[in-house]
Amino acid sequence: MSLSVTLAHYLAVSGVVFGIGIAVALGKRNAIAVLMGVELMLNAANLALLAFSRFGAAFEAGDAPLAGHAFVVFVLTVAAAEAAVALAMAVLVYRHRETIELDRINLMRW
Amino acid sequence: MNLEAFHFIGPAIVLLAGAVLVLLADLATGRRACVRPLAMLTLAAAALYAATQAAADTGGQAFGGAIGVDRFTIYVALLLIVITAAVVVAGEPGLTRVAQRGEFYALLLASTASMMLLAQARDLVAIFVALETTSAVQYILVGLGRDARASEAGLKYLLTGAIAAAVLLYGFVLLFGIAGSTSLADISRAVAETGDETRLAVVVAFVLIAAGVGFKMAIVPFHAWVPDVYQGAATPVTVFLSAASKAAGFAIALRLFYTGLGGGDTPVSADWAKLFGVLAAVSMTLGNLAAIQQTDVKRLLGYSSIAQAGNIAVGLAAVATGSTLGPAAVLFFLGTYAATNLGAFIAVIAVGARVGSDELRDYAGLLRRSPGLAIVLVLCLLSLTGLPPTAGFLAKLYVFNSAVQGGEQWLVWLVVVAVFNTALSAYYYLRWARTILLDEPLDPAPFQPPAATNAVLTAAALGVLFFGIVPTPLIDAARSAAAALA
């Protein structure tokens, strides 16, 4: 009996992390906590991408096209850019309202 | 890599270079006056470039197949440029609370460029990067200005957008897992061959992707941001979102679902067609019911845009024929909707700049105060309702026809729901029109909008009437654009 880690293991972890991420993103009322949830979701996607890429038929055959790996680099870059904008926006709102609790950011109805 | 490849993304490069120039000019001169002409010049150059591509019938792929040019991308590019140009020309009176003119115009150009790239992308990586660039720029645009509401709207837009993007990405990851490739052409082949064991994964993938692009298209249940963002953002930004961002959202939905997920011929497409059918019916019904209760015209137009997105999504659902009737109708609708919405929103900017409010009651007796403005606004409202002889009527007719031609029972029921909703929407559009035409004005002083506003309003009104009476040029362009999707 071998104890090797297979694609299914990676996907299971990725699925669980994605689930936690979406629960945090939709459940938390603090803007920063929501962003942390989004970050979890993105990283779950990255994990699945890497696993699909590593266990893909092309990689196993030794051709090693790294499309999935390349995708991950782009996702990381985009996530960093998005986080920069998000934190700037949170600071902006904090200056106006002195809070980033979503329940209290309610000049307009949701 | 050869330089030829850059010719394919020429219009987008022109816009990005223009965006940098606008920023530099703003920094160097410190004078607001020079940035707007520079932005207009850039848009004219990009339009010229895209028109040259259209005239030369440029086509093909570059960057390893990640970027393509065809009639579809050129149609979308020209539509986006026209919308942005209208915002640049007539938006100025609505920017009273936005001091950062340089940033505003630069971001507007950058957003247009990334939406054009989005329409051109044929690879999941390129699509994701273009989509996120578009979004990040638009978050900042919404939050611009010294207004607590704008920054609140920006944060709400950003948080919902970030969640939607992550969900979309997970859908992309599943598609990559199924196909082993990020190219839409490979994915299309893999999806067509799926057996029962991967069917579930495909369904989960397209549901996640529909959620992600549904956010951009602003259809229920991914619409929660719309009213707040439309109300909170500076009105020119709202115009831009309602016309350009929605067009880009539908463009990428068409590209993803028609090119990547099997067009009209696979069992998978029958599945996602039903999904869009349900989303369309729910969007228009909830959008219209909520719009009826609004007293702020920007919120009203926000809910109206959700309902209209439902109408457009009927064209997405009408895939079952395997023909391109549905996509052609969607593209035609997007063109006419842009003209109509630009007219309505720019009239709202003009009234808002004069009255200082966006309340429905401030439109009372507008006909007596500013007859030209009132007539254009009423015309646009008729077009939004879908009454002849306006372009909105034909757009609805084409979309509904594409659904009926689909030949399936549930599509016919979808059209019944849509027609019922048109009657529902007539209530609030025509109530607004009646306020403009018949009510006693609160303040009878007449006023005249600025010349630039008048020019754009006239162009929008002419567009609404022209495409309502002579739709052939636009519908032909939409048909050949849709044919390029398959």
C-alpha cells in the first residue's frame, strides 16, 4: 500500500479552503476580513491549478507544459494589485466614517 | 515574437499610451483644461485604428493564440470607444465633486483599453487578467472624489467584485482541469467530448463562471452592488459602468459560453442556456419590481439596468438553435442600449448639475424649463420601455424573436415573462415621462445645458431614432460579429 499524495487529495484540500474562504467572505462584516476570505478563495484556486498542472497528462508524459503554473503567477500578481486597491479604498472609507464595519457603512441602502 | 502581433492590440495600446500622456500632462502642467482634449484625441486615434482594422478586415490570432482580432472584437471595441467618448465629451458637468481630472480621464481610458483586450482574449489567463484589470480600474473610478457616498460605493463594488472574481477563477480552474489547457479552443473540444463522469465538473464550472460574469453583466442574483454604486458614484462613472461595463460583461459571456463551452451543439450548452433563461426571468422581474419603488433617478436607472440585463440575457439563453441569432440580438441590443442609456444618463447629469439633486420630483415640468433636454430624455425613456419607433423596440423584438426561433417550449415561456415585464417597466418609465411632460415645475426658471452636452444628447437621440427606423447597418454589423464567435 502506497501513501502517495494524489490529485484527489490536493483537490479536496483546495475545495475545503475555497469553502472556508467563501464562508468568511460572505459571513464577516469587517471589510478586511472579507478580503482575507477572498484571498483564501484565490489561493484555493491556485492550489487546484498547480495540482491540475502537475498531475496533467502532458506533465506526466514528460512534455511539462506549465500553463497552470504560469496561470498561478498571473493570479498572484492580479491578487496583489487588487489588494492594493482594496486597502486604499478601506483607508478612504475609514477617513470618512471612522469604521470599516460593513453594517455601519450605510449611507445608502445595500 | 514579431511586431505584427502588436498591431492586433493596437487600439488598446493607443488608449493606454494616451492614459499615460494624460497623467503626465496633468502632472506637468497642473492645468485641468488640457487633459480632456488629450483624452478626446486619444479616443479619436484609437477609433481610427479600430476602423482601419475593420476596413482591412484584419483577422487572426497573436501571442500564442491568447489574443485574437475578428469582427466581434472590432464591433465591441468601436462600441466601447463611442461610449467612452460620449462620457468624456459630456461628463464634465457631473464631475463637480471629483477634483482629480487627470486621474479620472486616465482611468477611463485604461478601463476602456482593458475591456477591449477582454473582448479579444481567447485564453483563460488573458481573460482573467483583462477582467481583473478592468475591475480594479473601475473600483477606483467609482471611489474617486471627495464624497463619502462615492468611497462607500467604491468599497462595496470592490468587495462584491473581488468575491465574484474569485468564484470566476475557480470556474476557470475547473475548466483547466477538465481540458488540460487554458485555450478556449481546446476547452471547447474537451467539453464537447465530455462523458458522464466529467459532466458534473463542467456544470459546476459554468455555474461558477456565470456567477463571475453575471456580476459584470449585473444580473440577479449578482446585482446587489448595482443600486448603491450607481447612486454613489459620480454620474459620468455611472454612465460608463451602465453602458461600457455591461457591454464588456456580455461580450465576455458570449465569448466564454459560445466559443469556450460548446456553442449551440452540445448537451452542455442546453444546460447553461436554461441557467441563463432562469437568471434572465428573475433579473427582469426583480429589477422592475424594485425600480417601481425608487425616487432617486440614478437608483431607478440602476434597477432598470438590472431589468434590461435580464432582457439581454434572453438572447444568451436562446442558444438552443445552434444558430447565431441569439448572440447577434445581444450585440444589437448592447449597441442600442448604449445609445439609449447615454442619452438618459447625460440628461440626468445636465439636470443634476442644474438642480443639484437626482430626485424624481425635480424633473417635474422639465419640458417647460428645458424643452430639448426633456424631449431627448422622454425619447430615451420610450426606448427603454421598448416602444416603436425607437431602437429599444427593435432590440427587444430581435432578442425575443431569437428566443422564439429557438423552438423550445421554455424559451417561449421566457418570452411571455419578458413581455409581461415590459408592461411592468412601462409603469415607471412612463410615470417619469409624465412627470417631465405634464407636471407643474417646482422651479419654473428655464435653463440651457452646455453645448457639449447638447451635442451628445442630439447624437444619442438621433441614434435611438435612426436605429429604430433603419436598423440594417447595425444589425448587419451585429450579425457578422456574432458569426465570428463560433
